[in-house]
Amino acid sequence: MSAFEFEGHEALVAQLRAGTLAAPGHLHRRVLAGAPAKRRRLAAMSARRRLVLAVPVAASLAIGAAVINGVFLSPSSSPTPFNAASRVVRNGGYPKLPSLSHGPKAVNGANGATGMQGPTGAEGPTGPAGPTGAKGATGLQGATGASGLKYSSRGGSATGAQSGGGPEGAVGKTGATGATPVHGAGAPASPDKAVTLAPLQAGADLPQTLDRAGAGIFNPSNSLVIPTGRLVHAEANLVVSVPDHDALTQATNKATQIVTALGGYSQSVQYAASHKGYGRSFLDLRVPLGKAEVAIQKLGQLGDLTAQSVSTQDLEQQFHQQTNQIDQLRRAITIYKQALQSGTLTGSQRVEVQIRLANAVDELKGTTKSRSQTVSSGRTAQIRLTLQTAGHAAVGPQKTGRLGQMLHNVGAFLAIEGIIVIYALIAALPILLLIALIWWFTRGRRQRDEKRLLAST
Amino acid sequence: MKPVNAMPAAIAASRPGRSQPFADVVAENLDAVYRYLVYLTGDRVAAEDLAAETFEKAYRGWRKFDPHRGAPRTWLCRIAHSVAVDWFRAEARRQRREDNYVRDTEMLGESVFADGFSPELDQALRRLTPAEREVVALRVLLELDGPSAARVLGISQTACSTRLSRALKRLEEEVGDVRV
């Protein structure tokens, strides 16, 4: 207590303290009548202390949930496609390969499809059976559905072909009805794309054809045909393993040389290597459609082909639609021009026709450009090639181990929790600020009222 | 007479005890709270009611009381202050409707703030504002330290000190005026 505050008023202070005033007895009884017993320790905790306690408890719960997630949901039973492929390479097992097409052969009805069904088999047959439907020689049983590419078009000029299994993949190794090639026959069928990229799965059955290729390495030399007689956009993804870093460099250069020699080019090349000898190259290549098969075959031979997928999209119908549209627009433009030159139109009609003419001209430009892009897209095939060192593929998962994976999962789960908390805070921040502002304003107002009230005698 | 700046035994006795029964707190602090309210309101009858209300609120909030944040007496005075402010608001509304003249003149004859006060001191105290009497009660009678009194009043320690100085000075002046 500060003595200086009472300086000069000691007598007055003493006089004030000398006065006695005790609460009346009835007030004591009145108050004590409602007095509770001892306080409970837990209940005595203030809101601030509860908050201080709640934060570590919440943090512990979050970490506990992350640990449980890491321990019980460890990815040992759900490998990523890449890891699975790595194990396949290391163990020499056979992967279940992605489905592939068998275009021309199927069209000719000579051989059955050798297409294989991956776990995400694309679609069943949509085209009608052709007159020369051949039996599948080595068709594979699909896991969930049939696969293969579908080629079709309108107006009976289709050369629909399909390969692989039936709708339910009911095709055995010996290819009971593996391919049902269609050749024209005026069958309407929709021009669909069939994306057939499927991850490699460890321990899956390998077809006989690939079995002969040996050692779990996929040899695509006789399993892929991209039709060249039609306007088709083709995309291929290849993953090729090479033994070491030097081989990776050579394969990367070689891949570029291959596509250049075939009249294509490398749109982008990404090369990454670590000091431990691991490395990867990602090449985005373009080759003329007619050379796509050769390119894929040669690129697959740069090392051990561990994954491959091919998808095609028929562009014929799109091309015809655009052509028809261009013709219609040209005719309309001619009519509009004739109408304008005739001089029979009123002023308002003339303006309207001029507007329509301008719109038609613009639309013609756009459609012409789109058709050019369609043609351009149909002339080249896109090949995405991934080259990686075998060490990278095999050692990667081993290096982390189960404990490492677990810790990784725990960290990832914590990161997700953190993100959720941050999002919640961001979302709640304006509301909290508003509440704080209202509270601060109300408090200030109350204090002013209180001061004014107590200042009046 | 106790030394002015010594730590009073009452405050020492009301230092936080973790499992102190509420009845003990009542026994130790009821007189102090009642006296504080008498000073604040200038009305013994009202102070009784307000003291009872204060302890009723304290009873309800006893589980929330954190002994680490202050002594029970400070906490009780804070509640009493809040209760008294509400009373002042109600009183202000009532006075606007009624004429309080008769009651005020009747009270002039007896000492309100303490037994044994001279009529001059009692009259002088009556002339102070409630805010001035409040700070005198907290610092002089209840002998709360500066931070505790400031917390009860909801103002800064400096403002509390200034208010006390002005209140004592004015009380001296009022006592002198009454004597003259």
C-alpha cells in the first residue's frame, strides 16, 4: 500500500478507520443460510484455466488420432501403383498389364486380340459383330470388364474394331471370343475414346504372350496397333526402367533421337537425378500418327517396360461435323450477301441481315480453326515417356520401411488436421473479430455510463 | 490504532485457500462488503439488501472463483460494485418518478456511514459522490492495495490513485466547510 496517497490526510484516515460498522446479525444469518460447502476442485477451475487445459488436450487428441491413423491405416495393403510396379520389378513377378488394342489385326479378322484387361477395364463392345469376327487368340480374362479400343463412325463407313474381352471380361487365356472385329457393315456406333491406363498390380496373372516375353518385363512389340486409316488422336504413356544413371542419360538422348528420326519431336524433357544414383526423365513426345506404333515399340526397348497405356479417340465424326458446319455457314453467308445485293430489303431488315452475316463470318472463322486443330491433333500421337532407374523404383519403398511409412502417414494426417484448423480459424476469424468489437464497444459504453452514474451526488 | 500502511489481518486471513469453505469467506468478508456498500450507496438499508444480493451472486459463482487471480475480498467487492451500479441505475429511474426529499431529510439526523462518526464527518461524506466514497471505502476502510482496488473499480491503478487523492482532499474540505 502506498503511503504517499495518505500523506497530509493521516488524521482524516484515522478518523475514518475509527468508525465502526458491522453488518447486522440478521444479514449474517440471511447470507449464511445459502452458503455452500467446500468447493469442488474441478469445478473451481476458471474459464481461463480450462482453456489452458483444453489446448494441450486437443493437441494430444489430434496427435493420438494421427498415430492411430498411421498405425492402423498403414499403406502396406494399399500400395501406390508406382510402388507396386517397383515390387514387381524387384521380385520378378508378373504384373497385370493395362489393356491394349489390336486394331488392324482385329479388323482383318486374322488374329484375336491380345489385349489385356486391367482392373479398370474400360468398356464393352458397342459395335455390332462384323462379318468376319475372329476368335481371340490370346485374349485375357478381365477383372471387371472388357477392354479395348473402339473405332466406329457414322453412315456405315465405320471400321469398328474391338478387342479384348466381352462385357464381363469372359475371355480366357485361349481367347474364346477375344476379338469381335467389325468391318463396316453400316453399323452405327458412337465414336468414343477408350482410356485404358491401368496401374500395375503386384501378383497379377500374366498372359501367355507376355509370359513368353519373359522375366516380368512387358514387351509390346506385337500387342499394339494404332489405326492409321482414320483421323485418330492417340496418346500413350510408357514407363521404362533402366539399370543405372548412365543408362538413364543414354536412354533419354536416345528417345529424343528416335522420335526425331521418325519425324516427330520432343515437346518437353525433364531430367532429374540424385547423387545416390536415382534418376528420372519425363519426356513429352510427338510423333506422326503413322509412326506411333514404331515409336512406342522402339521407346519400350530403351529398357525394361514396366507400364504402358494407350488411348485413342476417333476424330472422324468431329471432323465431319465441323466440315458440315463450315459448309452450312458458307451457304448462309452466300445467301446473306445475295440478299444484301438485291436491294429489296427495308432498312431494318438490311441491318438484321448484316448482323447475321457478321456473326456467320465469325463463326466460320472459329469453326475452320477448330477443324484445323482437329486435323492437326489427328495427325500426331502424343507419347509420354517416363524413364527411371531401377534402383529408384526398387529401393524407394524399402528405404522408408513400415515405420517410415507410418511416420509419414502420421505427419500427413497431422498436416491435414492443421489445414482444417487453419481453415476453421480463417472462417471464424471475422465472426470472432465482430464479437470482440461488439464486446469492446459495449464494455466501453457501460463504463462510461457507470462513471457518469457514480459521479453524480 | 493500526498503522495506516500495515497489512491488515483481515486481508491476510482472506488470502486464497484452495478449499476454503464459502461460509468462512462470508464470515471474514461480510462486514467489509457491507461497509463498502454503505459508503458507496450512502444507505444502510439498501446496503443490506445489496450485500445479501452480492453474497447470493458470489455463492452462485463460487465454483468459478479462481483464488490465483485475487483475494476473495477483491472478488466480492467486484461483485458488490456491479450490484451497486445496477442499484444506482434503478435508483436513478426511481428518483425521476418520485421525490426523495422526505427520506433524505429524515436521514440527516443519524450517522449513516459508521457508528461513532462526528456529524461533520458524516455530513461531509454524504456530500461526496458515490465514486469518491467508493474509493475511500476500498483503500482506507477495506485497505485493499492499489491494483486490487483498481480492479474492483474497473480503472487503471493511476486513475484509482488520483481518484483517492481527490476524494480525500475534497473530504477534508467538506469537513472544514461543515465545521464553519
